Amino acid sequence: MRLTSPLILSCLIALAASHALAAPGPRGASGQLLVVSTIAPLGAIAREVGGDRVRVEVLVPAGGDPHTFVPEPRHRELVSRCDLFLSVGREPFLKMLGEGGRIRLSWNDWVSAGVRVRGGNPHYIWLYPPNAKLVAEAVYRALARLDPDGEPYYRSHLEAFARRVDELSSWASAVVSSYGVEGAKVVLAAPHFEPLVEFLGFEVVCVIVRGAEVRAGPGDVEAAIRAIKERGADVVVVLITARWGDEGRAARLVSEATGAPVAYLAGVPLHASDDYVTFIKENVMALVSAVSASRERAAAAAPSLSRSELGCYLLLLGLYALTAINLRLASGVGGRGRD
């Protein structure tokens, strides 16, 4: 009996743990599942799918910068008791949060779900809208596992969100077309917005600094200036929370040297109440408007140059006429002298 007791105890513990994970129905006094996400875009997607059956808490506040965020003890406690924990998987503060969450979704889960990530850029997970539908599907599966009774509810919300993202794609194409900014050329201070630029069909001329931990050097700035002079650029895009940091400084130097204006975009929603589609639309309008204004300024400068050229032409024409008249007069005087 003594030999088998530890084995039986281990089986009972494993069974209890399995039952705790798969137990139907939400946890907590509110009757809602507690979902904790590191950044607001993931939290916004969880709200879309979970609706009233979930309570979503976001660690990095609206308008905050995940690259500089430092969690407090209350954040660690929140993660330890949540039902579902969502992270990109590349946040520098992840290890500070400890373990927690009956289910955790992170980098490998998003990749397994089929999200498109170019060059290992983690921003593709939420700044490339087609990926948002895949993230939502993964969240749906986790919520249905935690709360089987709510599966039809989660599925209907997932389908509604997928339709909104499809409509967002059509809307973005229409906006780009109506503003006449197809094929815009964009310089990125850092790779944050590569996914959004690709989504809009714009061209990335160059990226000044690659990597959150890398500082821009004189060579980086000079290379960006050369690229713009060779290929042209409508705007230089900077993460708004990095406006006064190294990215912003490098972008301003490039802008001053080339005349390409700087546009500031948000990496995460600036307002806690923003839903995912609203967040993307605000960034799209900010970028499209900046490109449109840049092209309008360039077009306005062209006529002034033409007037200047016309003035020079008229001046030369006048001088030519005056020279011709003088030559004719001189010829006439010479002829009378010979007579």
C-alpha cells in the first residue's frame, strides 16, 4: 500500500489539475473570465471575441510604450490569477510577470495559428490586420476551452469581428484610392510600422534603425538621406512615443536634410476605449493624410518653379530681341556710311 500511495496521489493531482483547466463555466465572483493582455491591441481583440463574458485587463496603459514599461507587483498578481494570459511573446518585461493564466497564448501560438510575420518583426501580430483575424481565432479557441457553455457566443463574436476586419481592408483600399496616394514611398525610423505600410500597399524606401535596442548613428542617417535622394520619399514615419527619443531625433535629421516631412503613428491605442478597428483606422488616416499633404506641397512648389523658369525665358527672349534690334540698327548705320 505504501508503494502505490505516491502513484495514486500523483494521478489524483494530475487529474485535479486537468479538471481545473477544463472545468466549464467562468471563474470569479463576476461570472466572467479574467483575460489579461500585455498590450492594448491584444486586449481589444479579446474584448471583440469575449464580449460580456470576459473582463479584460491590459498591463501597458493606453498610449504607453511596451519597450519601456516596467510591471508593478499588482501586475504580477493579476497575471497569477487570470484565466487567459495574452502576450506578443517578445515583450522585454515578460519574465518579470512570472507564471500565471490557466491558458497562455504567446509567440509560438500565434505562429502556429498562421499569422504572417516578416523578418521576425513582432508588430505584424497586431499591425497587419489580416493577422488580427487569426489572433481572434486563437483567442476564441482558448475561451471556448475555458468556458464551453459560451462557445456559441464566442463563435458569433468571432465571426462578427472577422467581418469588421474584412470591411476595414476594403475601407483602407478606398481611402488610399480616394486620396490618390497609391504607391506612396515611406521611410521608417524603426521597423514598427512595416506591417501597416505593407497592408496599405506602400513602399518602404528604407528603415533608419532596426531593433529597439539599437541607436541611430551618423551612418544610418546618411544612408537614409542617400536612399531618399535616389528613390524619393513622401514621409518619414516615427512611433509617437519615441518622438523625443533616438528614433525621433534621427527622423528629424533626415527630414531636415531631404524635406520629407515626419509623420507620427501610434503603436498601440492612445485611448483605453478604442476598439481594434478604430485604432487601425486612426493610424491609416494619419499616414494617408500625411502622404497626401506631402504630395500637395510638392505639387504646389512645382508651379512656382515653372514661373521662375518662364521669367528667365522671357528675360533671355527680351535680351535676344534687343540684341537683334541693335545689330539691325548697326547694320543700317554701316550701310548708310558705305553709300
